[in-house]
Amino acid sequence: MVDGDNQIKSVRQFRRFALVVCIAGALVQLGLTAYYLGMGHKATPHDVPVGLVSPTAKQAPIQNMLERERVFRVRIYKSADDLEDGILRREVYGGVDVTNPQPRLYIASAAGVSAASLLRTTFSTVLQQENAEQLQALKDKGDTVTIEQAAVLAQPAVVADVVPLPPDDVNGASLGFLVQALALGGTIASVGLGRLIPRTRRSWKRGLGHLITLIVYAVSSAAVVLWSMSWFHVGDGASQREMFAIYGLVSLAITGSTAGAVALFGPGGALLGMLYFSIGTVISGASILPEFLPAFGRVFGENLPTGAGVQAVRDNLYFPDAPIGSHLVVLGLYAGIGCLLVLVTNLMPNRSDRHAELELDMIDRIEGNDVREPATLPTVVV
């Protein structure tokens, strides 16, 4: 029950309000269910970048086979060393070397478990087909299989994991949990700050205080995440300074943009933060790789703070040779624009229809004015 004009005064009003709440909740649930299932129920790979090291005569047939249904996008490398360098730079998820009698598969589990599994399955299938074709060719010629030929055909697939996941994170789920925690914590902090700040008069001092609070929260959030990661030995081999800076920027991008939306649109702006948590984390690339999402989800996810944050953190954790400049630019834009909105809205004139909820002496204390005696005036129109 709410005091004043918003008080529900009859059973009919209560029923109407309850009906609206139920309908709104059902619609939100329906939309999110359709969205989650649409993105993750049947994740289909599209243009997954892979490398190929092959003699010139074999390149075209193998490339055409891999790119037949646009599952893979093949990149040619001159040697196995070049292929490994491409994996470390995040140019490809893995690749195959067929220059030797026994083909060799290269994967990077840390880049994405689903991509590594897809490469393993495809490689095993292709290898079985090639062995079957060789046996059929020998049979058609009436030849017998020598011991050496049988030994080659019986050899298991050779797989090299160039960048494996840590033993304590075999499913690669830690990254997604960390980003979810950042998104939820940042949203709650922005909403709480958005409710607290309007209780004081708009001024450049209030805007500066708002901005400093956002930065302090981002630094604290990054420290908490790094501390919690150390409990489970996640990211032990990565640069702690770089990780601290990236997590701080991710947190500021989420809290700053949400706080900017709240400052611009009021409490409804907090929906931006909920979008990051409920939608952005699903298409961030943490659990479902971008190449396994629909085209819209891939583009949208990579350009949200959660998506850019996931890619920057993953590369810093496991692929230090990979460039992360584009991800940092996305995060910087969200953080910068959000903080700028906070400052600008605090420099705008006060609305005459809103009232401060603090008494005059408290407002003066917040703004740093010299007050010797407590004021007993009523609330002030701002």
C-alpha cells in the first residue's frame, strides 16, 4: 500500500493492479523464454574460422568440403608453426595439418569448448572417410593391405590442444559466471546510486560526486572479482594488472552506461542494466560462441559491454598475443558516454516540479557550504 494519491483504495483497483502485474510478468517471461531458446536451443555453427596446412594439390578439395555448408571458413597457412601462431592470435579456433601421412588436428579449448568439440568431431569423421576410401581403393585393385598400411590406418587421430583450459575449469564456465556477476552487481549499484543522487540539488559538484562514486565502485568491483578468482586459481598465469584494468573498465562500462540512462530517463533507465544481465550475458560469447549464434545475436552481443568484456577477458587470460583493442574501444565508449551523460544532466537546470527530500542544512553540507546552525526550513523546491 502506498500513501498519498498512489494508494489503492478499493478491491477493484487492487484486482486491476494485480492483473496488470500478472500479464506483464507473463509477457516478459514469454519474451525471454523465446529469446533464450532461439539463441541456445539449437546453436548452429556458421563460418567458424579454421586453419589448413596442406599440399597445393589437396587444398581445394579439403577447403570445398569444409566450406560446403558454411560451417567453417578456411584460412590457409604455410606450416604447422604458422597455424599455431594463428591460433594464439585468435585468427582461427584450430586447424588441421595434412602434409604428413597421418593428419594432425590443432585445437584451443580455451577459445571455446563448443568449437573444439566441433573440430574434433569433424576431423574424426573426415579421417574415417579417408581411411574407408583408401581401403575401398585397395579392394578395387585386388591388392592386399600390408602390415605398414594397416598400422597407419589403425592409428588414432592425433590432436594437439594448443591452449587448453585450466584443470579446474574443464567446461570453461568460469568466464560466463564472472561477467554475470559484474553485470548484476553493476546494475544494482547504478540503480541504488540513481535513487540516492536525486535527493540532492543538481550541480557540477553533484555530477562530479556521482562520477567519482562510479569510478570507485568500478575499482572496487574489479578488486573483488580478482580476489574471488584467486580462490579457484582462475587466471593464475595472466597479468594481474591487466586483468584489474580490464575488469575495472567492464564494470565502469556497465555501471556508467546504466547510470547515464537513469540520469536521462529516470528509474526506467535501469532497464538497460537488466538488458545487460538478462540478454547481454546470453549472447556475450561466454557460453555460446559468437559463431554459433544467429547473425543478429552475434553482432548485437559483440557490441554490448558484456560481449566486449568477455572477449577482452578471454584473450587476456588465455591468448596474450591476440589483439583486444577493438573490445576496449567498445567498453570505453559505453563508459565514456555514460559518464558524460551523468555530468551533463547534473549541469542542466532543475525541474520545477520536483522537490528535494533533504533539508536545507543537509544540502549545504553535501555541497560544502559553511553552515553554523541547522536550518529549520521546510523542503526546498529545486
